[in-house]
Amino acid sequence: MVKLKIKLALFSLLTKLGFTVVFLIFMPSLFEWITLMQVDNDLIQKREKVITLISNIGIEPFMTADTANVFGSYNILKEEFISLEKIDLKEDENYIEVTNRLIEGEVIAYRVLNYSFQVDGNTYLLEVGKSLSSINYMSKNIGKVIIVFLFFIILITFIADLQYTRFLLKPLDMITNKLKGISDPSIFDKKPVRTTTSDFQYLDSALRELMEHIDQLFQKEKEITVNISHELMTPISVLRGKLENLLMQEDINDVISNKIEESLKTLHRLQTLVNSLLMIARIESRQYLREESFQVNEVLREIIGELNPIAEDAGILLSGEFERDLQLERANRSLIFSMFYNVVNNAVKNTSSGGEVHVKSSVLNGRFMVIISDSGRGMTDSQVSTLFSRFSTRLETSGNNTGIGLAISKSIADFHNIEISVRSVIEKGTTFLFRFPENS
Amino acid sequence: MNVLIVEDETGLANEIAAFLKREGFLCEMSFTGSDASEKIAVNLYDFILLDLGLPDYNGLDLIKEARGNGSDAAFIIITARGAVEDKVKGLDLGADDYLAKPFALVELLSRIQAVARRKFNMPNQNLNIGEFTIELQSRKLTCKGKEVIITKKEFDLLHYLVMNRNRVLTRNQLYEHIWGNILDDQYDSNFIDVHIKNVRKKLNEHAPSPWLETVRGIGYRVSM
């Protein structure tokens, strides 16, 4: 995962580099084209000067007998030359070309303008040339300067871009920081982020409103659970008190006391059911605190210790294998205990004598996981798919099981961002896999 | 000992009072917070059983008032609200224990006794049953001076039964006392039966334990 500001800076760097590369590829020919244009203009101006001169003073001063109808002039460094020659040519010539000329034993590349004109019935060819070597040399130097300049420009703008986007995106960073580690909307920092960017302002205020809304919903849900709890538990406790007091009367016979105990059992079932539903509602509206830190294996060992007598009595081998451990932070120990307990308890109850229940903790792909497998009767795929929904578990097979234990485990796992997956094969057994979040 | 039951549900208050009276407590009842507030200001109580869900009063305020009056009554909060923070707040305010409704009356009694021992600095006396001794200080079970090795849960189970000797305890009452925080939805749990079986086996290796009785269809009882 790459941060937005880095992405933006990288993008601008890459586009700049791209443009630079394109520029560098086309620069030499562009340079050549521009300089040739300039040279050509220069040559044409010189031609005009010469023509004006000739029309003013005539051709004779150039064409003397000892020059044999040829006039030539070049400066000391042979950068430019002008030549006039009488030729026999009927066609008009007027073009510019690059040619090599041998001047005083030296071959030099020239840009040469050829122009023919007529004076007194004779045709003359005017050549105006300019050496390209000095021009090329200069353009090479300019090219170097430009490359260095571009490099610095890119470097400086990249740093500036990085700084500016960092400054620009700071409010976004603050918003993401506010969201990090939020386990409960009520602890969301309600202080608005200071920014002049309207998009961030909007994002921030929308988030705050959303959080407030969720918080209110949670509060409402909390009130509802408190009220439901009160309304349902109060009559149950009155009934329970009455029945327990009745059971303690000395003048009742066995038949009556058995009936009372049966009523108490039924009442207890109702109580457990209501408590389970309330527990799920409380977990889902995040009423439980998550502020404990503990070792997961220690919880697993405790559960195995608790359930071992039952397993032994049923002739089931309940074993633990702890390859790795995890120090769980910001969690609720009694909830995590219940989460595993329900699953191990379920496994023990669904395994017949001679079977096995195995609890294992290990690390796979960098994630801590707990695997609870049994050699029980297994489930069909459709049973697995509804395993975690309330009241839909193996009701038919497990007698009085209200089928809510696994739903509780699931909501506890969700509350702690733990993933649960189940694999089951009929007559072979079931495996529960708890995958803990990566950063834990 | 004087107990004030602050509970707006008269049906429950009556049952608690009837039970505690049988156990030898002096009981008074308040069905409203304001009535309780007056009673606490005037009378001295050893125990105040406080329902937090009073219609006219925030139950937690009663603790503050009582402490302000210099009352050193022990508060046991009994509530059906089940809000997680109620427990924390209540204990922070100086309540001595917390019991969620519905609870077993014998559980309430055992909490009261535990708080009383703490509060009035009563030494943990060893309990004798048959040839066995439950040593509460070291949490050990011995038989004629020899230690009987039992698990913590088995110890708790036996201790609870002996404390409530001559009273039948149902499997639920035993289960709730020992595994109180665990919600077992699989109601026909034979947890208690298995544990009692194990306890008996361990006891019988040292001496017979005819006093640990199974009361058919109901539960278990220690008879002495």
C-alpha cells in the first residue's frame, strides 16, 4: 500500500521525466532545424546586401581580369565566405544546401546559399556560405546546459511537489489517523480537522456526522438492551425466587419437589436464552470493553482444563498443541474465553466415545490462528452454512441445545476482527479455524 | 444482622426477605429509592441489597448518600439491567459485590457471607465433614492430615455444598456458582454430575463419603 502523497509526487515525477526524455530525443533535430533557419535567414540577408551592393556599384569591381571572373572572400577563421562566379547557365538557381568545401587545404562543412542572377546579359552565381562547425559546437554546449538545467528543475520541482502535496494532504492524514484504531464510534475525535480544502472539510464533516449517527444508534441499542433485560429478567427473577423458596420448604414431597426443579430448569433455559440474545445485542452494539491484554494459549489451556473432565467422562481425548502464542492486545478476555469455549464445548458434545478433539495454535502466512478440530459426526454443507445463525444449528441432533452458542462465538469474533471458517465432512469431523487479524 | 432490601419489584423483595429471615437475618424492605434514602439516613444496616433499576432514584446515588452519612453498610448490587458499566461503576462507588438478576437465593446468601467475612474480619474457619477437613486458608482438602488432591473447581464445588449443608442444591445453582460467567446454552449439561463423580472417587480413595448425597431429580446435598 502506497500513500496518496507519494503516489502523486511519483506521478508528477514520472510525467516530468517522460516529457524530458521526449524532449531530449527530439532536441538535436529541433536545434538543428532552428539553427538552420537562423543561418538561412542570415544567408538570405547577406545575399540581399550583396545584390544591393551590385545594383549600386555594378558587377565590375568584383569581376576583374586577374580574378578570372571569380570573386571570393572569406574571413580569417573561415566561418563565412562569399563567392561570385560568371557561369553559363540558363536556369535560375536559388537554393540552400549543406556542402563540404575545401578551403586552404581544410574541408569544412558549410551551409551554402546558391543564387543566380543576370547582369548585363551575363549570368552570375552568388554563393554565400557559413560554417556549421561553430554552430554545432555551440548547440552541443547549449544542449549540455539544458540537460543539467532540466535535471535540477526536475529535482527541485519533485521536492517541491512532495512538500506541497504533503502540506495539501495533511488534513487527509489527520482524518485517516482519527479513523485508525477506532473500535467504537464514541471514541471518535469529534474535533473538526482544520483545512481550507473544501473536499476534506466535506469528508471530515460527513465522517463526523456518520460517527455521531452510529454512536446514537449504539446508544439507542444500549438503552433497548438495558430495558429489555430489565423487563425480561425481573419477572424471571421473581419466579425463580418463588420456586427456590418453595423447593426449600420442608413439608413437600418428592413429586412436588421434582416438579419444582423441572420448572426451575425450564426457567433457567429461558434465562440462558434471554441472556444469550442480550449478549449478542451487547456485543453488536459494542457495549463490552476491549482493554485487556493476555496470551491466547493461556485461555485455550484454561478451556481445555475446564472441559477435560467432561471429555474424559465421555471417553473423548481432548488435547492441545501450542506451536505459537499470541499476546492479544485491546481485547475482552471473558468474551474471547466464551468464543473458544462454545466451540470446544460444542466439539466435545458432538463427538462420540473414542473420538478426539484437538485444539491447536499456530501461525500461517504471518497470521496467528487457532484450529479446533473434532472427529465427530460432521455436518453437511448446508448445515455449515447456517451454523452461525441464531437458533439454526444442529437443533435436531443435540436435544435441548438452544443453538445460540456458535452465534455468540461468531459475534465475539466479529467484534475482535477474527475470521472464523468451518470445514466439515460427514462422519469424519469438523474443523473450526480462527484467523486473527494480521497486525495483532 | 440487619439487611435492607431496596427493590421496587415487591414480589422479588418478598422472596428475598422470606429466604433471609429463615437464614436468621433481620430484614426490612424499601420499594422506592426515596423510602430507602430515609431508612438509610435513620437506621444502621449491615447489608443493603440494592436494585439499580429503581423508578424514582438512581440506585448508585444511594451508595453515595449512605457513604456521605457515614454508613458503613455493605452494599450488594442486584440488577436486571445487565449494562456492563453498571458493575464497574457500582464497584467503583464502593459497592461490595454485584449480582445479576436472576440469581439463586443461595448464591445471594453465599455472597452475603463472603462479604461479611471480609468486612468483619472473620477468620476463615476450617470446615469438617466426616473424616475430611476443608482448609480455607490454604484451599486444601485433607483427610486425617493427608492432602486429598482435587482440582480447583472440585474444591469450589465441595466447599459450596458444605457451606450449604443440609440444603439441596440444584445442578443449576451449583453450575452458576462455579462457572458463573460462562453461558452454556446446552442446557442438559452433565458438568456437575461429572464433577461430583470425580469428587466422590477422590474422596472414597481416602475415606467413605456417605454424606455427599444425590437427591434424585433435583441435585446434590451434603448431610450432616
